Amino acid sequence: MHRTTEQSVISRMENMPISKPHYKLALIGGLGLLFDGMDGSLVSYILPVITPLWKLQGAQTGLIGSSLLIGIMIGALVAGVAGDRIGRRKVMMYSLALYALATVAAATSQNWEMFFVCRVIAGIGIGAEAAIIPTFIAEFIPASKRGLFVGSVAGFFSLGYVSAALLGTFVVAGHPEGWRFGQLVTAMPILLLLWWRRTLPESPRWLMSRGQLQDAEDVVTSLEQGQLKPVSGRRIVGAGEVGAGEQTATARQEKPKLFQFVQLFKEGHARTTAVLWLLWISVTFAFYGFFVWIPSLLVANGMTMTKSFTYTLIITIAQIPGYYSAAYLNERVGRKFTISFYLAGGAASAFLLSNAQDNTQVLIFGCMLSFFMNGCYAGLYAYTPELYGTKLRATGMGTASAVGRIGGISAPIIIGASYTQLGFGGVFAMVTSVLLAAALGVLIFGISTKGRTLEDINKDQAMASAGGGNPEAIAQTDATPPSQSPSKPTTQKYADR
């Protein structure tokens, strides 16, 4: 009975036409990521102001520069497990509140120690949001549009980076206390909580994984009616309905454990996890290695500081078409091939940049590298949550994102130490090698998720694990397209539109 109900809810979601609630969900998630990207990028404009203000030494400046990455790693790990344990909605709201409050506190800092602590705490909120929002969005969108929507939501990061550049130029640099004003602007998402509390529903897939079948049906019904609203908090256990505070022994046993990371290497997930970690580390290494060092490398290569910053802004703007072109290709050719194509494009761009002969070529090839590297992220944010089941999806996404920060933390160190030995060309040759290795990894070992329901993807991996088969081969022969699902939607009109 309950299995039939779950199939009905999933079928209704998969056959539902994209409408106003889906776009509103995408906007909700996108705005959260926009402010995350803005805040993360703004610190590069704040550091030149607070370094002389507090007479910081090199190590202290370096700690502040790394503070956000430290927090993001912690936040992504914690949010993944918490999202599977207490729900996607709660983690989204708590992480937003934590980030905004920490950012306000950072604006009032009177010394670098307080600023550092606040930036770490804000990073925890950013890391949590960046891990949970793609997972949340993926569980609402039908398979036919999931890659496009999640990739487009990730594209809001690029809008945040460009906003930070404008905020840094016109606010931070335009007033002695501009860095404080800039922090207050990036804390504005606290106002989003008023909207989210009234409209943000929980993921129906997560609700069903916890036995809250009636709540899941209520959410889907509201989507069909063109509305977004929180659920009532009812739970169906066995044959009856009980209050949200009650829970049977069976339901408690099914609750994800606090330390369930080991599950990422069990039940058919070992290969998936290895491929995703390779991708996240490689892309993040190349991204941070490039964007942290490009202004300094350009200056060291003979360019003036002013022109270097101008070029960096133009190169940053190239992120926007990179994200949204990849979001489009996510659905046209699939996530696996989109990621590998953009990785190869990034490798070619890095090679061309390493052999640039003049400033014009540096700008063109730098924009190309920015375009392709951010396109990789649009594919990754769509691809990662698809490869895990509902009970492990947020943990898988959060852990992959956190592991990727290893690449981000190590890139500036490795490139800085290597530059004196390798030179400008050698540094980008190294980036090229990393990207090519990741492209080959996803082509050979990645699986295709294009046009397939989340349930089909996870089922195929479980079958491959049990039978020792290849998930890619099983996917091609055994997957059931959403339109051919044996369980017809209860609202037939959505299947016929």
C-alpha cells in the first residue's frame, strides 16, 4: 500500500509540467547562492582595507583569506548529514540565519581575531547552503528538466561574484568604513527568512523516506495547484496517521546516523564517490588556483596592477555565460558529457593562456578559462546529488563539496611554491594536467543520468553493486523513462499536457 502511494507521488512529480512553483523554488535557491557567492568573493576587496587598518602580518592576512574556506568545509560536511537527518528545509533556513548573523557580527569587528572567527562561522553557513540547495532543488524538478534547473540555480554564484566586484569597487573602496557597509549588504538574506518560513516546503522525497506520506502528498498537491506552502507536520506510520512528534521504533531505525560517511563507500556507491571526489578536487583546485593567483601572475608577467584588476573583472564576468550554457547542455547532452566537455575546454584554455604572447591574448584565453571552469560547476552541482539515494543524497553532496575544498585550500599553496620553479607557463601546464585527468575520469567511470528519475539512477547502482555489473550498461538496458513509468499519475491531465 505504502509502496504504491510512494510510486504515485513520484509519478505525479515527474509528470507535472514546469510551472510557477518550480520557478519560485529555483529563485529561492538561487538567491541564497547569489549572496553566498557575493560574500565569499567580497573578502578579496576587504583584505587590502583591513590589513593596514589592523596592521596585519602576512600570516594573519592569510588566515583571514582562508577563513571562509575553513568554514565552508565544516558547513558542507555538517549540512550533508543534517540534511538527511532533519530535512532539507530546516538546514537551508538554519544555515541562512547563521551566515547572515555572523556577517552582521563581522561588520562590527574591532580586531582581526573577531573578524576571523565571524568569517569562519559565516563560512559554515555558506558551505551548508551550497551543499543543501542543489540537493533540495533536484528533488523537486522532473527528470526532463532537472539538469537545466539545478545548473541554472548554481549559476547564481556567478551573479554573486560579479555583484561582489561592483560592491567592492563602489562601496568598499568608496568610504573609510565601506568594508563594514559591504558586510551589511551581504547580510541582507536575513530578510529572505521571512519569505522562506511562509512558502518553503520540505522535499516530498525526503518526507517519504521518513514515513511522512501524507505530508509528501500535501506538498505535491500544492505544487499541482500552483502553490508553495509548508506541510502540516503529519506522519503516516503503518496503517494510521500520528502526530509529527510521535515516531515508531522502525522510523527511528531508518533515521540516518550522525556518522554515516562510511555509507558513501557501500551499496554500490564506492565508484560514484571516488569519481565525484576526483572531480570536485580537480575543478576546485583549478578554479581557486586560477582566480586567486591570476592578478599576481599577470603583474609578474609584466602587466600593470590597474590593468590586472580590470582584466580580472572582465574574466569574472565570463563566468555567467559559462554557467548558463552548461546548464542548457546538462539537458541536451547530459551531465557526464557536459562536465567532461567543459573540463577539456578548461584544459585547452589553460594551455593557451600559458602560451599567451600579449595582453589581448591573456584576456581572451583568461575569459575562456573562466567560462569553462564555471561551466564545470554547473554540471557538478546538477550531477552530484543525482548519484545518491534520498537517505544519502545530502550527505553525498555535502561531503563531495567539502572534499573539493582540499583542492581549493592547496591550490594557492602549491601554485605559489611552484611558480618560482615552473614559471607562468609551467603553472598553467599543471592546471591543464589536472583538468585532463578529471575529464578522462568522468568519461570512463561516470554514469549517465540524463532524463532519468532519481529513483531509477539509484536502483541501477544498487543492482550493479549486488550483481557486480556496470551501472552504465544497466542504465542503458533497464532504466524506465519517466513517461513510461508503470505508475500513472493520479492527476492524469499533467501527463497529457
